[in-house]
Amino acid sequence: MDDIIEIKNLNKFYGKKHALQNVNLSIGQGMFGLLGKNGAGKTTLMKTLATLLPKKDGEIIICGIPIENVKEIRKIIGYLPQEFSLYPSMSVGEVMNYLGILCGLSAAERKERTEMLLQKVNLTEHRNKKVKTLSGGMKHRLGIAQALLNNPRVLIVDEPTAGLDPEERVRFRNSLSEIAQDRIVILSTHIVGDIEAACEDIAILNEGKVLYNGTVEGLLCAAQGKVFAKAVEKAKLPQLKRELMITGMHTQGKEVHVRFLSESGDDNAQACEPNIEDAYMLYLRESGAYMPLSDQGSGGEI
Ligand code: ADP
């Protein structure tokens, strides 16, 4: 049976709120990134795939199994929610053993899978530590390890990098990339850099609609020739923010170096190679979903 998730014409309502609007996606093996601002519908989609929320209409087939077959779907899915609280007074090893029992694994299977998974997420040397003493990143990695106990064909990870320091984020992403070598991993985030570093195929969700579905490379290609940079006096920045779509800036002495989107640049600007943040913002703008930088606080560093 092929490792593929097919989502067709999916809608989801919370009362009158149309949280997912006619979503169509096809997700194959490897790491798939679901990108979107807060409120875009990412968690709703993840929870629907994990059978934690019922769908209104449309069709979802996961590895050949219709989503209505909840019992079979749960056998092949591992889910790591945004808010994941483990058992603070248990050790890492005890948590894995306990959850392994709940999964129905034998003692031998629990031992073997715990060893293999703790190694995979770099927690072997911490197996005797109590959960409450782990860093945020370690807890997330333990979350991944427990979600893999039943060796699922699909792993769904919702917004994992919130609250992680940069080093922990990189470790976490690396663990996921390795895990995605032989299964489907869906990673949802609002952090554009996480997607660029880890995913080949992505979807951008905005207000419940899929704005883009394709490769990271395809997204970058669409932004070729539309990204420029120039240095301006600090005093001119407020005006510039109104005139240009700025995707990044950093201050150097009395000047600010800004990176912006434009069809043609201007005399003082240099063309730049687009990064995924540029491409993402361009996509939002072209779909009418862009919020001007002056309304968002400061822009990112170049
Ligand atoms: P994301 O994960 O991208 O931040 P969500 O899926 O959590 O987005 O939310 C999508 C939209 O649905 C948001 O407008 C949110 O306010 C709304 N929403 C989410 N959960 C509920 C709920 N239980 N009841 C009502 N509205 C909800």
C-alpha cells in the first residue's frame, strides 16, 4: 500500500467559522511542511488527520484507509500536539515503557523500541532523568519518540519549535528529517525557516485555504527577480515601510539595510537571491493575504 495521504474538498466549521475551506492536498513520503500564520487552520487540519476532530465533508484517505475507519487509522498514525504534557515525575525510560504498555507492545518490543527511539532522538544518555528536569527541546524530542512507539507510517507534528532555543530547533528538525526517511512526516509551523531547512514539499494555508502546494524550490522560483536590497537613512524608514513591501532589515550605524519585494527595484537597489521568507511574503501579497510590515511590528533580519 502506498504511503500517501489524499485530501479532497475538505471543509471544517466551528459554528459559523469556516476554518478549512475546500482543502485539496496530496502528501507523499518524506517531510511535508504546512506553513501559515497563527489562525490559518493548521492545527484544525492536523487534528482532523489524527482523527481527533470529525470532518464536515470531503474525503481523506491515509495510506489507502478512509479516515472514517478510525481504529485502523490510529494504528498507523503518530501525533505530537502543540501542548504536550508528559508525566513529570517519571523518568524518560519509564514514560516510554508505560506508553508502550498502552500501545499493546510486549516487554521485549518495548525494550527494543525504546532503545532504538531514544537513540534516534538523542536521549539515550538522559533515559534515567525525570521528565520535569528536561529542557524544552528534550521534552519535544521525547514527545516524538513516544509518538513513534507503534512505528506509525504517518507522523504528525504540530508547531514543535515554539519555545525552543535555536540549537534545540536544529536538533529537533534533524531528528524529524531522519525519521521522515521511511514514512510521511507532516510538520506544521509558522516559522518559515523551519520549513526551508527541513521540507521539500510544502503547503501554505491562509484563512483555511491552501494558497500554495508544491516544492520549496517552486516557491523560490516564483520570487526570482523580485527581491532587492538597499541602504537608507534611519529617518526615511517609516516612509519606506509605507511604500515598499519589506521582508527584512538590519541597522548598521546611521543606516538601515532593507530587503524588499518589487517588480523592478530602483536605481539604488541591488537584486538579491530570494529566500523562502521573501517567497512566502510574495505569495501572501499576490493572494491578497499580506499584512503591511508597519502593522506587524519590526521585520526580520536580512
Ligand atoms: P492555526 O493552527 O493555524 O493557528 P487553528 O486551526 O488553531 O489555526 O484555527 C483556525 C481558525 O479556527 C482560527 O480562526 C481559530 O480562531 C478558529 N478555531 C480553532 N479552534 C476553534 C474552536 N474550538 N472553536 C471556535 N473556533 C476555533
